Amino acid sequence: MKFTFVTLFPNLIEPYLKDSILSRAVESNFISYEFYNPRDFTKNKHKKVDDSMIGGGAGMLLFCQPLFDCLDEIKRKDEDAYIIFPLAAAKPFRQNDAKRLANKKNIVFVSGRYEGIDERVIEKYANEVFSIGEYVLTGGELPSLVMADAISRNVQGVLGNEASLDVESYENNLLEAPSFAKPEKFQNLSVIKEYLKGNHSRICDLKFQMSICKTKYYRPNKEKK
Ligand code: SAM
């Protein structure tokens, strides 16, 4: 699968894709990526991409023309490109979205900057819009990376061991139970005794109960589906 990042600041994104799991996924051709810079599509002398808001308001917005031309170009090359806008004012991005979107061939993330993007760009081009949390960031680059990372983990081949996806947080609407690595005792701190007894069905049952407790504690409003 391919990620296309539309951003004024590709250097904020690329280093993350050049290390660790995602770089291996790129080297093995499970994922690829490309950048488009709206500044390359400007038609004004100073390559300006932002302007003041109609109707007043503090700050500047990314205006229509460079983004329209940039996204038209992307669509001309790939009419199935699936365009996502990270926005503070949008529905939350969830694990189910990460799984669902892992089936797309080319996801385009359009990063806003300044006070955001002229709404007409979003109206015309968005297939979906997502917020990554209830706070406001300075730009859409981190949200784009967060979503690309979460989606990539669900692309076949990216994780060495796909079975690890089945017991993770947000599977079955539950948070993951506590986990421990060797040694069994470290600085007088022990692991849960039941984990050491080798009875896998009991361990599984205990983990399930602990998942329920953790979910109730950290997500008291989450309904079990
Ligand atoms: N004025 C906007 C508002 O109040 O909703 C915030 C604009 S923010 C400073 C600039 C850009 O950062 C946004 O266009 C969006 O791309 C990105 N952004 C900021 N917070 C975000 C969040 N929680 N989730 C997704 N994207 C976010």
C-alpha cells in the first residue's frame, strides 16, 4: 500500500519512515510513500499558500488554489486515491479505522497548518476526516504519521507476527491485560504468579478478566460490543 503525504513540511514526516518497523516495511515493499508540497503548486510570485480568513478571525488559512491543483494532480495520476484530512474538528480515529483503511491502495493525508484549511478544499476532496485526539496540534503532520503508522501495522507482512494483533488493546473493545518479560523477578518485583504455572487456559481466562477490569478503569464509558 502507498501513503501520499501532502505537506508543507515533509522533513517532519520522512525520518519516522526511515527507521524501525516502517523502514523495513518500505524496504520489503509492503508499503511505499510519496510527498507532495502544496507550495510547488502555487501560482503567485512568492509561493504563498496561506491567507487571512474571510469574515475575520485570528491567524491564516491554507487557501484553495495550491491544494486544489495539488489534489487534482494526485487524482489525475490515481483516480482511486483515498483522501483523508486530519482535523481537530472531526470524528475520532480508532483501531477499527486503522484495520479498515489497511485495505486501501493509496491513502493521501493532507496536513493542515496555521489555523487550518479553507473548508471548500475539505468539502471537495475529503473521502474521510479524522481527529487523533481532543487537543489542537500545530499541524497535520503528526496526525498523518500516527494514522499511517496504525494503518501500516494492519497491512499484511508489516509485522513479523500478525498473531500479536489479535490480543492487542482495542480488539473486542477491550484494553490489553498486563504483560511481563523475563526475568520472573526483578528488583524484588514479581510477575503475576498465575502466569508462571503454565496452565494456558487459566492464564487466558485471567488475562480476559484483567482486560475487562482495565477497560472499566481507564475507559469507564466504553460499552462492551
Ligand atoms: N483552527 C483549527 C481548529 O480549531 O479546529 C485548528 C487548526 S490546527 C492549528 C492546524 C492543523 O493541524 C489542522 O488543520 C489539522 O490538520 C492539524 N490538527 C491539529 N490538531 C489535530 C488533531 N487533534 N487531530 C488531527 N489533526 C489535527
